[in-house]
Amino acid sequence: MMMRRALIPFLVISLVPSAVWGVFDPNADLPDGMGNTVMLAESSALELLSVPVGGIMAGELKVENGYSRKFAMKELDRVYGVAARRLGRWTVALGFSQFGRSELYSEKTGRLALGCRIDSAAIGVTLSAMQLEFGGSYENLTAVTAGVGCGYSTKRLKAALMFENLTTPQLSDGSPEINIVSTLYMELIGPGPYSVTGRLTLEKTEKPQFGLGQKIRLSQRGSFFWGVTSAPVVYGGGVELNYKSYLITIAASYHPRLGISHTVALALVRSGSTN
């Protein structure tokens, strides 16, 4: 029984393409409810950690903590914490996440993201470090990598292009290099209270992965969102609830073979200077 339990994470991971589970995946912590797309006009702290050229008001501080469970299996739990702030033209985000359980298998990732906005354009850089633990049975593996990105914004259309794993790092001598991942994000702001978001991710040896999502603002108190991804096909949806300076996100997704995943997150937003 113990051996079977220890093998569960590896069996599940082997069923999911590395475009989704790949190490240093900047979208790994994003809820599946919107197809791993991001809101570029008004980004959350977690989205700014993935795409530092996203939108945030001057002086604003955002702090977010979340928990997700993949396919209703506690061995595949993920927890994360992230903080982001904009000071003048600069946006900085810092976050940490852990996937899995230390006694079996875990991935611990730290990430620093820095963005600079100049009028309608923006540029950004990221630095990520990861440690893989195997429950003490094997030596831990570590790797560090960097990424760059750019963005452009009009009144209704927002776009960002990110390049991750530029150093093609290796977790150990002789292990395969981790591929460079290129991702194009887009957001179209509708004439009504909604936005449509999209994503295209390209990685060597992997099929292109597409994501499509939509967020509908029902009122000042909350929003509804949905999304879908390809390779593999995953359907999702969820709600955001606003209460004063707090934002609660509840998201769920469905994989046709592996079942349901869910995410719960709590965020705090503090407004700053409007200059």
C-alpha cells in the first residue's frame, strides 16, 4: 500500500504532457478556470509573477495566497504565496510555491519578476529557482533559470510575449535540458463588462498549447469566469468575490481522463498613489 501511494504522483505526472507539468512552468500556479490565460489590463499578484508586464495601478500592493488540489489527490496538492507592487514605472513581484509532499515527491519554486512600463509598452525579466525533493530517498535536484518579456497596450487590446527558461537549465549532469518556452498572451476588453483572454504556448518537442478564457463582471461584488485549454483538453470555470480590500477566488477544472481539480485563493489589495 505504501509503495502504491508513493507511485501515485509519478503515474499521474506521466499521463500529463510536460507542456503542463514542466518544471519552471510560469502558469503552473494559475487556476485552470480561465485556461491558464491572464488578465493583462488588471492583473492579480499571481499573474504579475508569471507576466510582469501586466497591469497594476501606481503604488498598489497585492498579496495573494492559494491552494490547489489536482484530480482530487492530496499527493498532488500545491500551495503558493506571492506579493506584487508597482512603484512608479516599475513593478516587482516575488513568490514561492510547493507542489506535492516532501515525504513523497515535491517541487519547490521561488520566482522574482520585474517589469518596467514606458507609455503603452512594457518590458520584463524573471528569475526562477527550483528544487526537487524525493522524500529523502534520493539526492535533491536544483536548477536556476531566467526569462524576458515585453508587452503592448491599447485601450481595448492588451498583449504580452514571454520567453522562459532562456538558460536551458539542467537538473543534474547528463539530464535533458529544460526547453525554452514561448508564450503569447492577449486580452480583448469588450464593450460590456467582460474581457476575452487567449494564450498560445510553444515548446520544442511539444504540441502547441492554446488557452481561451473569459471573465464577466457581474457587479462590484463579484465576477464569473470560464476557460478551456488544449493539449490536453481541460475545461474550467469559477467565481471571484470582492469584499472591501479582499478578493476570494474559487476555480475548478475538469480533465476528461484524470478528473476534477480545484483552486481556492485569498488576495489582499491595497491602493496607493494615483500619480
